[in-house]
Amino acid sequence: MKNHSKVSAVIEAAVVFALVFVTSFYDVFYSFDSLLRDKLYQTPRGINNKIKIIAIDDEALREYGPFGTWSRGVYADIINTLGEYPAAVAMDIMVFGDMDSQGDKALSEACRNSGRVVAGSYISYTSAYKTDENGKPYIDRFHIEQIEQPIAAADCITGFVNASPDDDGIVRSAFLTVSAPELYGDESFGSLAAETYYLYCKNTGTAANTPTLDDNGRMWISYAGRPGDYEHISMSSLLDGSVDPRIFTDCIVLVGAYASGLQDQFSVPNSSDQMFGVEIHANIIQGLLDGKCPVPANRVLSALAAAAAAVLAYLISKYSKVKISTPITIVMTAAYIAAGVMLNGSGLTIPILYAPLFMVICYLVNLGRKYAEEAIEKRKITAAFKKYVAPQVVEEIAKSGSYHIKLGGENRHIAVLFVDIRGFTPMSESLEPEQVVDILNSYLNLTTNSIFANGGTLDKFIGDATMAVFNAPFDLDDYIFRAVKTAWDIVSGGNAIESTFMEKYGKSVSFGVGVNCGNAVVGNIGCDFRMDYTAIGDTVNTAARLESNAKRGQVLISQAVYDEVKDRITAEPIGEIPLKGKSKGVFVYSLTGITGEIKTDKQKGMSAQ
């Protein structure tokens, strides 16, 4: 049985491991994991004040009119006003094709004279069916169809401005460089953020960091600021002289849309509000400046870690008590999440959903299994107890959960009843076996129902005799009187059915009953594979001796029993009689009637007052 249990546990652990590994490796719940990583990993760390934004905002639109009608000379004025103060200027603006020759010429001259400008280009993507180096087909959603360059491309550096949202529309990563061999041979093209960063490093003599990229050539963006965090100055304020351009000294200046109507906003992981594209470029640049470019950990190692954590949680919750497994599961879940956050801070990103999710699932599954097993065991115990204890008492105990089985024995004060059928042996010799069984079952049914009706515990049948105890295995109010009343019910019931069997078989039998009370050892007695719940000791032996001395239809009770119930019974003193096995005789009474009722603990308390 133990080996079977071990094999079952190994199989279950293997299933858990395989399920978690596969789910994590293939990132089955990518969207949910991404949202969770957004909440845990994308926390603001403070913006870099060297990054500033010239905002084409609502104020600028009111002053200069509809955006699409502007002369490129406006952008030339921005570059000329900034002069040589910034270390780099990024123009997140679409300036493609000829518009007005004077404005276009002014923009080209401003870019050429500044030498600090990165102008925005735009990549037209399409989906294309391709095969990888192993010949496996796939759909490339970022197949470059065309790269459109700004009109000032010959006079400045260019960088593409495209944002690359995930399938759920959130921008979490960005291409820093792209290439299109079919169109441009070996030439590669940098993003606006990357080209601006490298220009800044060149002009300030700063050593450029080498960003780490994922397998798809993307940089994962570690957002430093939320929408609106970066310092932004209205374009109008710069051009009308309200702002001194010296505040941009040695800074990175980004010029871009900052009005909702310009439709350059994207969903980002660190805010429910959308972020302007120019702010996304600012966050990418700060990530490069800070060296905060986290990359996904190896998928196999991440999946192995998640699977191992889930299996450990499964084993702990399976073999530990709930009060132990619950805090351990909570600590393990919190520790895994904390480890993920720490790893992300050091540049390594792991899926954060799978291990905690399956640790909790394993805990809940084992918790449910334990409750189910306890419920089944409880039903078994309840069904078994109903054979020995009054069913209504068992139901009450099962409902309240107040009783706990105690292995071994305990010393309890109890009342013990023995009842035996008188004349059973000679009767059985003169009747058919079926008739004997019919009579025996009828009388044993009477004794059992009488015991249960008074809240007693049926200890055992001994041939044609029955043993019952009261106040064990659980506390029972007025248990001594209950035992005496049971004895009287048995004798009275026997008298009632005696005539029935006399008419049916021409034979009848009656009972002899003995009742005693005192301390006895009660509990599960036997060996590890066979035990009985019973009572042993002198109190039990005395009750058995009283029964053996009782005549037909007689109930003998001890002095100890009489002293407890004498105000609610009628009895005739028999006197002291010798009992087998005892050196001293026992004073006994013959029960002749019941005059009182069972008292509950509450009634006893009221009478005492």
C-alpha cells in the first residue's frame, strides 16, 4: 500500500512538472503573464532631467493652425532657436515629400547647420510568408515593404519612429535597428531613439552602453516615467521667447506630438492612460542611458524553474498539514514573485505568472482532496459509530465536529449494562435454527433500540448477551440514570413480546440485567490491524457479575448506582451478595420501577439553584 502511494505521488508530481513546464515554455497565458509583469516590473524609477520634450500641444495648434498645414519652416525655427545648446535633437515628426520649397529648404539648412538633429523616418510593414534557416515556414508580421525618409535626410541623421505594439496593443519593446536585404542590401537602419542616444553619447563624450536584445532583435523597454512625467515645454513658448533655450544645454531634446488630436498615442504597461509616441522614445533613450534593458531569460531554464517550484509546492501541500502548507505556499509564492522582480531589476526577465499560479492550484487541489478524504473518512466513521452509538447522537457529533477519536485508552467514569437472555440454550436445542435466529434477532433488536434510545453506546454482542456503556466515548448527561432506564426498558419490552413468541413457537425467554458504575479504562484496545472500542476494569466485571446473578425479568443495580438515582426509581434491597472474582460482597438492589425522567445538564443546573 505504501509503495502504491509512493508510485502515485511520483506520477502526480511528474504530471504537474510536465504540465507546468509545457505551459510555461510555450507561454500559453502570454497575455495574462504580460499584464502581471506590467504591474510588477514596470514601476517608475524617476526620469532623467537631461531628457526634455518640445511639445506640439493644443496651445501650439491654436496658435499655428491645423497641423497638416504648417510650413516646414516652423521646424527649422525650432532647431535654430535651440541652437547649439542641446547635445541632440530628435524630430518625431513626419516630414515626407515636398510641401513648400521655402520651408523645406529652411528645414534642410537648419539640420545641416545644427549637426545635432535626428529626423524621423517611417517603415511600412506588411505580413509575409517566409521560411527560417531550418526550412520551417512562418509569417513575418514585420516584413519591410519600404522605408520612407524625411526631406532633410541628406542633411542629418535619420531614425525610424515606428512603435511596435504587442498583440494586445501595448508597447513593451522596440526595434533599435532593422535591415531589409531584399531592398537595401547590407545597410541597416536605426530607430529614432537609438540614433539620438548614440548622437548624444558622441557629442558629450559619453561611453555608449551596448543594449541587450531578445531573440527577435528587440529591446524590452524599462519605462522610467509614466505619461506626462518628462518635462515638456510647449513649442509656442519656445518660439515666442517665453522659454530661455539655455535650459536645454547638454540635454536630449525630443520634438513631437503632444495633443490627442494628432493621434500619436499608445497603450503602455505602466499606466492606464495612453502615452505619446515622443514619450515612448524618451523612455527608450533613458533605458539606454541607464543601462536598463532587461531581456527574457532562457525559456527552458524559466520553464524548469516554474515546474520545479510547482512540484515542490505540490509535495508540501500533499504531505503537510493545512496549517503548515498554507503559510509555506504563501511564502513560496511571494518569494518567487520577489525573485522575479529582483531579476528584472538586474536585467533578466522571467515569466511571473506560471509558478505562482500552479503553486496555488496545487495547494487548492490538495486542500480539496484532503477535505474530500476527511469527508469520506468522516462518513465512514459516522456510519460505523451508528452501529454502536445512538444515531441521533452521532449526527449531532458529526455536525458540531466536537469529538475527536483518541487512540489507546483513557480513564473515564461510566455506567455499564450487561443483559443476557435467560433459558436461551435449552430453547435453541428444541427449535429449528431459523426459529432460534428469529427469536434472538428480535430480542437483540429490543436491547439495541433501548440502548440507543437512551444515548448509550453498544459495546458488543457476546453470544446471546449484550454489553453497553454510557458516558463513553463522549460525555453524556445523566448517564447513570440513562443506563438504569435502558435496563428497565429492556425488561419491560421483553415482557411485551414474550407472549408473541409463546404463541408463535410455544417458547419464550426473558432477560437478566446488571448495571454498575465507576471508573474504567475505555478506548481502542487491540493491535494495529484489529481493534475494538470497549471498556475494561473492575467496574465492567462487577456489572457482568450482577447480570449473571439476576433472575428472569430482574434488573440488579449496585449500591453506587442506587445512590445516584434513588430519587427517581423504586427498588428493593437484596442485600450483600458474593460475586465471582471479588473477595468482598457487593450490596445490590432489584429495580422495581422508574419514577423520574432523564435530566439534562441545563436541568441539573436549574435544580441546583
